[in-house]
Amino acid sequence: MARRDRHGRGLRAPLVPASLPGHRTRAEQFDLLVIDAAERLEPRWGRRWGRLEFGTEDVPPSDPSPWEQGVPLGRLFPADMGQPARVVIYRRPCEERAEGSELPLLVRDVVAEQLAHLMNCAPEDIDPDFGR
């Protein structure tokens, strides 16, 4: 008598099918938060910010910029040598500072701060809901 595994239960399937939102990893969910925050601001500011890429990373590099105090939540990389400017939001520091329902608000504020640096204006000018 041959069995599929030693307990005879057969192959196990994922608990949540891939077609449902619960199947996404935390990193994928965070990516969607950054996309939502950028898309929310794009109709108003998209033409002004020009060529810009958004990205996420798990943690910031271990060498902070001289003006950064503590662990940064995001960073703006200016356009250079034909490459577009990039806004990178760091997932783990954001998750550490925000709890559950606060995470989308924090991501929205960090994106607004980085865009404000890019356009040399206040974050409140970029996003009227900044800090709320």
C-alpha cells in the first residue's frame, strides 16, 4: 500500500487560493499601498513631477545620509545621467512605526514628503491630508 505522505493526508493545498487578496505577502500588500498613494497624487502632480519611479525595499542601506537622523522611512534619489528620479519607501521601518490601519496613512505621508523634497515645497502643498 503506497501513501502520498506518512500520515495519508495527501498533498496539502494553500489555505487561501491565489485569486484572493489574503494570498498576497506583506511585501506585495505594501507595494500596493505605495502604488495607491502615488496614484492618488498623480492626477494633480503627475505632469509637474515628470519622469519619476516609485519603488519599495525591505530596509534602508546601512549607510544613512548625513542629514538623516535615525532610520529613514523613505528616500528620494534625484534624476542622474538620464535616469529618472526615484522615490523608495522602506517597508520594515514603516511597519515598525505604524500599527495595522495606520500603515496606509503613514505610507501616504512618506510619499508626500518625498515628493515635496523633489518639488521643493511643503508636504502639505502636495497632499492637503498630510499628517491627518
